[in-house]
Amino acid sequence: MKIAVIADIHGNAPALEAVLADIDRQGIRDIVNLGDHLSGPIDPASTADLLMARDIVSIRGNHDRALITLAPDEMIATDRFTHAALSDHHFAWLRTLAPTRHMDEHGLFLCHGTPESDLVYWLEDLTPEGIVHRSDASRIERLGAGVMASVLLCAHTHIPRLVTLSDGRIVLNPGSVGCPAYEDDEPVAHKVETGTPHASYAVIDKTGQGKADVSFRLVAYDHASAARLAERNGRPDWARALSTGWM
């Protein structure tokens, strides 16, 4: 049985369309979606419509939470743009999403950042100077303690990564469908750059006896059109990230 894992679409409808088409070509029916669906200066409403039309198990990310809990004047610029682009039925859908989810029938646990926070990086960490690096094994283990699932799914950093814990559980970040690079100033100023404009997701192949093969998929799409939309919406920083995978 195969399960596609998508995350961090960030309102990039062209990237999502390409990823869903790639999933369909492989005959994969089950999809899980790890949050930060809509926040981005591209096409949030079309992205929401695509997701709502499919039977996709979804949870909310930190930006999804901001869209339904903050007033627009309290939001960062990207979320304000997104909030203005959405309709009432989009917000109603966002409000149905839980921050985490257990899928016991598949041995999966879904979260956006870590089991306890949608803002904390799980598989990556930062130096005081803002250098992003793979987190220490002990920290990764500690953050996953007590979560009863064979496959722990996270997102948030946009970096595809797979880590095997000492007890055989795996922690998987599928990367980002729609945002291959970004800058943040929390907890210290830093950049995350994948170095490619490709849309990223992962496929879990449950092979039996509690084992799972994992493959990462990097999908080419018309990233130039997404970059033009971001540029038109006043975000040259996003346009560069979408065009190159670098900030």
C-alpha cells in the first residue's frame, strides 16, 4: 500500500496541480497533507479549492492557525495577502483541521512541526548564527518520545529528510510542494534554501511486517508562472525563491 505525503504548499496552485498529477500517474489513492496549505502570494484560493475537492487527510500548520486565529492587522504580510484572497468556505475548511492526527490503521502520526508545537523544527536545528543543520539524534529522539506510531510525519522546514530512530520508528519530512526557499527571523534570523525550484513530496510504501519503503519525489512544473504571480503580487523575494530554490 502506497501513501503520498505532501506539505507546505503555501498557496502554490501550479505546484500542487503538478504533484497531484504525479501522484495520480502512480495510481496512489491515499494522500496525507501536513499543513501550511494556503499562505503565500501566489494563488491561495485556487489551492484551497484543489484541496477541498480531493479526499485528502489534512492537518493545520502554523500559518493555517494564524489565518483563523489572528486579526489581519496582527498577521505577517504573506498571511494578510492570503487572508484577503480567501472566502468564508475556505476559512470554514481550515477550522475543521486538527494540529495533529493519529492514523492507527496505517501506523502514521501527523504533525506540522513536532508533536507538541507547529513552530519548532524537528529534524533540523539552528546555530546561534542562524546556520540550519540536521538536528542531533538525541534531540530528534526526545521530541518523538511516547508517540505510538511506526512512521512519524513532520513538515515546517521544507527540507526533505528521513531519520530512523533507535527503536526502528522513522521520522519523515517530505519537503515542500510550493515553497523551496524562505527567510525567517525566529528564533534567530536564518534562511532555508533547497537549491531547486522543483516541487517536493514523498511516497511511503507499506511493505508489511511493520516495514516501509520511502521515496522522495521532485516534480518539475511551470515554476516561472508561479514566480510571475508572486512578482505581480509585490513579492520579488518569493519570485526568486520560486524561480531558483535560493533566496
